[in-house]
Amino acid sequence: MTKIYTLVNQKGGVGKTTSAINIGAYLGYYGQKVLIVDLDPQANATSSLGIDKLTVKKGTYEVLIGSAPISPSVLHNPRLKLSILPSSPALAGAEVELLELPRREFRLREALQPIIERYNYILIDCPPSLSIITINGLMAAHDGVLIPVQCEYLALEGIGQLTDTIKRVKASLYPELKVRGVILTMYDGRTKLASDVVSEVQKFFPTQVFQIIVPRSIRLAEAPSYGLPIAIYAPASIAAKSYHDLAREILEQDGVHIPEIKERVE
């Protein structure tokens, strides 16, 4: 059965897009059919997979407002073993246009229905804000929300705001909405602050923090400029191993059979 997870955090720069792309890449490495939905007008997930966002003619904007069907709008990269519903700057216009459309909060959920069965995993990358676009992402999160949290002090303030947002959406629109897991990112083991943040987040989410922690990495920062996930750009790096192991942890928790694969993605 298809798992649909939405990656969300109202704070920017926490590794949300990086996590969506690299978890997706390693899920594909383990034989899963993966779709990334770029729901951010900045289109960073689109660019991170080597697609020029200015050339996107059919993507999340057109799908949300109903001017294009979803199936032909999805792009597939056989080398990366990933599919993506790309974004473009036009998506910013959906903020206003969606307000006038029927069932405005459910547009993405309903648009995904015709293609859900094609994939094992759908990962939705939301913008770093609470907007009607983000609400669409939350409403489509059939199996829960993944929350990337940067291992820095200010990230703790964002957690409270985000959990309040999730509670409001649960109360008013989607009672089944849940936090699937918390991903700790940009960890610097040389600082006491990073360790303190890890401890605080684990107290806040005692059963939902993934064991694998993603370190701060120059390689992770470089990879998007080459249009590649870390699994291909720098497969021997510590960051690549972290995302590899994180994807494996997700698969294990989801009860998915993990095949033995001797070689990493090349």
C-alpha cells in the first residue's frame, strides 16, 4: 500500500527539501517506486533533481488549480530512480487562486488519487510557511508528517509553532493527521548545543524521533547545484550513509521487506 508522507516545517533552512530528495533517492535504491511532490514555489526540490524550474510548463501549480492533469505532469528520471511532480515560481499565484476554488484544502489530495497506486512512496515537500499550499500538503499526508529539525537553538521555537499548526488542522479539517517522525538534521557533534537540542527534541517527541541523525555536511550543500541526490553525488560521504540508514529505518518501521543490495547507488 502506498505511503504518503508530507515534509513540513514553518522554519526555513532546516533540511526539509534535502531530506525529501535524499530519503526518496535511497528508498528508490531499495527498490521502492518514489514520487516527490514539489509543493514549494521556490522549487528547490525541482532544481535539486536537475530540472530548470523556469522551463516547467505543467507542474504542481497547474495540477492544483485544475488546468492540467497530474499524470502527464509527472517527470521520471530513470538514473535517479525517482519521479517528481515539479514546481515553478507560478505556484506562488496559487495562494490567491486557491481561495476561490471549491474544496481548496483538498486539491492536492484529490489530484493524487489517479496515480497513487503507481508508487510505493509519495513524499510531499512543503514551503516553509503556513499557507493554503501547506494546508494542501498536510491534507494529503495520508500516513503522517515528517518534521526535519535543525540541531540549533532557534529550531526549538519552531517546533512549538508547528505542533500548534498540526493541532489546528487536526481539529478543524483532518482528525487523522499525525506526526510520523522527526528527522534531526545539520548535527555538529563538536558543539554541546547540538547535543542539547537533540535531548530537548527527544523530550518533546519521546517516541517519534528517528534514531539516525543527519550531520552538517558540505557535500549535502553542494549536491543540489549538480542536480543530484547525495546518493550519487558523494555516495561514500558520511551524509550519504546517514540518509541511506534513515531510509532503511523508515522502511523497517513501515514493515517493508528490505532486499540485500551489495553496492550503493552509483
